[in-house]
Amino acid sequence: MDPELLARFERGDRRALARLITHVEDGTPQGRAALRSLYRATGKARSIGITGPPGAGKSTLVDQLAAAFRKDGLKLAIICVDPSSPFTGGAILADRVRMKHLQEDPDVFIRSMASRGALGGLSRTTGAVLKVLDAFGFDVILIETVGVGQGEVEVVREAETCLVIEVPGLGDGIQAIKAGILEIGHAFVVNKADNPGADRVSEQILTMLSLNPNPPEWQPPVVQTVATRGTGIDELARQVRAHWAHLDAKSLRHRHLGQRRVADLSDILKARALGSASQRVLARPDFTELRRQVELGQIDPYEAADRLLPFDGPDEWRLP
Amino acid sequence: MDPELLARFERGDRRALARLITHVEDGTPQGRAALRSLYRATGKARSIGITGPPGAGKSTLVDQLAAAFRKDGLKLAIICVDPSSPFTGGAILADRVRMKHLQEDPDVFIRSMASRGALGGLSRTTGAVLKVLDAFGFDVILIETVGVGQGEVEVVREAETCLVIEVPGLGDGIQAIKAGILEIGHAFVVNKADNPGADRVSEQILTMLSLNPNPPEWQPPVVQTVATRGTGIDELARQVRAHWAHLDAKSLRHRHLGQRRVADLSDILKARALGSASQRVLARPDFTELRRQVELGQIDPYEAADRLLPFDGPDEWRLP
């Protein structure tokens, strides 16, 4: 760990912040060491995840919401996450020049993230970047995703408040609200509500929510907005603050943070278990030969595993 | 392992097959033992994954393709996989009554699978179910997914031949072909090709394929079909057979099988590493207390991990 980089980070240097995030995204030893030393400074920021189909106007909505929170004097970070790309490595990022007036605000930090590795990897990385931004001292972190697929859902789940954006006229409403989207929303936004069908979409969402066999204590509101004109944004910001108040009043936030720390412990132990076991297997003189025999089908992988890592118990992670 | 169940499976009893699949899906000790003892009988079946947006007519297309392969005398299994559900546990499966004429065919086996656990989990389960069907003696296994999200892509990747279905008139073609879909297709099908815009969609796909910076040796064809009328199905079946011939001629299939066996070895070792490490951690008398302290924020998870599972190396799976 470069102590100078961390010291600059702690003094509030935004270039140090940007470099640390890159280290964390790339999973470098520096990034890992930084996460470790920053951990105790995390747990203060509010995080808001925003997902919805392409063309729903998410970027404008995030812009407007950011502006609303800036009026409250809150320091903001915005992460734009794109879990998908037509070809590996060639992610098309959300148009980064978009938030021009926010980019000039010294208390707003904007960062784009593309999928570099596997699924799950990105949500894990997003969680780590959230911790860095949290430790840096941002009050609110907005996580905007590009689409609405399973990858996006995983990413948005990292946030404590999740907004699901819908729009009228995207065809079958039920189709648009699938892939576990309904479960994650703490508020639903029907954007472009000046288009025909906004009330129908709102009602569809309310109907589907009412079908939840396990209705949550927090009843997700449905807010109609026209982000390009700023209509409904104050109401949306109010609903987000209401969700924060709900989390605080019920000690849910406290409990969530505790659960998150335990989940972090489990993740750290898991990663170490994998690291140390693969180190042991790689160090075995017969590994290469056994691997070759498996490849050629001369022995089956279970036999090879019996020799390389004998273990009889349940073969899965079982930590609570 | 119930030896009677396995014996019935080996005699070709379809009810035993169905029960074994349930064991494998549920990850029971029986299921794991069965996978182990069946492993050597796998590697013969051809697998075809089919993905595409809802409403693209996948089910009808799978029906027709199955019928085409049945004419070749091939024994077929069809798996319908739905990685998404509006509420946890409440997966809406593909209409199972659909393939009535196939359901009456003793050499066709149809099974629906819903997401029960996490992402990645389903593709792993699909891979395991593929092995069971392969060992049972099916010549061709068709894997049909419900949608086109990241979950579906992961599932379809388990197959050696992947078909991506598109349809004219679903709006922005580029939007429809994202999420890594382009990379996985060995053939693209423009179904409902009697609708306006079919040629435009075909051209868009060909254009996007031509932009691939690393063009594969196998050039994925684009086939236009009208599945409801059977149009284009023979051509599609011909292209699938051509892909099989390509895999065989270039020894790609042989190489893929070798790589798959090595990947299986890695997965088995990984699962054992996690199982044995969590067993060790859970057996420690201080685990519950350390976990409690982490939950309350009294110590950070890294400190707790240092006590529970000290390890200094790179914390990730590193097997080639």
C-alpha cells in the first residue's frame, strides 16, 4: 500500500480518490490493502440504486435527483454502471458528458464503471467502490445502471434504497417488470409521465406489488415524474428521505449495516479459503499430471480431486 | 446413494431419470453421488442452447427444431429454464403443455427448471442436469430459456451450440442484441420473418458480427424462419448440423470436452475448498463471538478473518 496515496485520500484529494477506485476495480494488492484500511471509516453514506430499461430517462432523472440533494447541502457521488457489452471488454458507457453542470460542482463526484469480468464480480466491485466513496465522506452515493437485466439488479441490490424506473409505452408492462425487479424497488418511478399510459403503468405496478405474498413493512410508493422538466422530482426526493427515515426509525439501517459487515466477513473468509486451497493444490508435484489425465479423460475429475484435495463433508460454503 | 435408483436410471427408466434430476437440482447428497458415478458416461450428447427475447417464438421454434431432429432418429431432451421471477420462489414457467405432440413421443423428455438460488447457481445446475441427461443417453439436449438477460446467457453458455433468436419490430435492434449475446451465438435466427423488417434485422446482426475485433473461425449464419409455419426450420437444422461437423472436423469438440473436464475439476476442488474451510471456521470456539463483534462493529471483518483464517497470499481462486 502506497501510504502517500492513502494520506492524500484522507486529506480529501479527489485525484487520489479516483486512483484508489481504479486500484479497487482492478483488484490490485494496493486496492485490497486500501479497502482494509478504509473499512472502519465506512457505514455513513446513504446509497441509492437506480435501474430501469434503456430509454427510460434514467440519466436525466439522476441529474435532477442529484440537484435536489445538492440543495440540501449533501455531498454526492454518482456511479454509472454498465454490466453489459456487445463484445468482451468493449463496454459502451453511459454518456459521461451528460451531467455538465454537476461535473463542475466540487461536491459532486462522477464515475463510470464497465463490466470487466464475470457477473457477480461487478456487483462485488460496486460494493467495494461504494465503500471507498463512503470512506471519502460522500453523504449520498447514487448508482445508476444502464439497463434492467439480472446484472443490473445485482448491482442495484448493493444500495440501501433502490429506485426502479418505468415509462409508459414500452409495450407489455408485466414484461418490463420481471427479473426480480419488483422485489428490489423501494420506490417506483413512472418517468415521462406526460406520455399516454402513465396512469396505467402506475396501476400495473401497484397491482403487482399487491400480489407480493410477503409484503414488506415499507410500502414502495409509485411516483410519476417528467424528469426533463423537473416535474415530480421534489416528491421523489421526499419519498427517498422518507425511506431513510423509515430505515432509521426502525433501526433497519443499523441492522442492515450489521448484516453487511457479517456478509463482508463471510466474503473475506471465502476469498481466503479459495486463495489458500488453490495455493496448496498448485504446490502439489502431481497437479499438472493429474490435470492432464483429467483433460484426456483418463481419470474423472472426482478421482483427481480425491487425490488433490480429499474432503468428505458437504462441498459448499456454509457460514451463516 | 440409493443404488436401486441408479440401477433403474441405467436401465433407462424415465421416472428414475426425473427423480435423479430433482436430486441434482436440490443439491442433495444423493444428487452429488449420482453426478460422480455418472460422470464417465457423459460427453456424448450434443447440446443446443436457445435464447431470445420473450415473444420471439422460442417455444414454437424449439418444437419445430425438435421435430426436425426426431426425423433423424435422434433421442431428444428439452430443458426450459427460467432464471427470473417477479417474486422469490414464484417463477412463472414456460407453458409446459405446449409441446403436446412431443410429450407423447417416448424418445423426447421435457423438463422445466426455475431459478431457486443465486445467479450462476442456475447455470451450474443446468450444467449438472445436462450431464445427467447426457449419461441417460439422449443424443441432443435442447436448452430453452425464457428471456434474454445475463442469467439466460450464462445458462445458454453451457451448451456447445448456441442459437440466438431475434424478431423484427422489437424496436432498437442494437438494444436487443446486447448483454454479451452476440458473442455466444453460433447461429442467429430471425423468427417471424414474414413480418416487416426481417431483412433489416438480419443485416443489423451481420453488421454487428462483422465488427467483432476477434472474429471466430466459425462464421455464425443468420437464418430467417417462420416457426409457426415451419418455414426455414430445415435450413436451421442444417446449420446446426454444420456446426456439429465443424466442431468435429477441427477437433474442437474433443478440445471443448477436455476443457470442460478441467473446468469440472476446478469446480469440484473449489467447492471442497469452501466446504472444508467453512467447516474449520465453524468448528472454532471463538467464531460466534468474533462474528458478533463484527456485527456490532467492534472489530472490523478483516481483523476477525485474521484470527479465523489467517492467510497472506492472493485471496482468489487461481487454478488454470
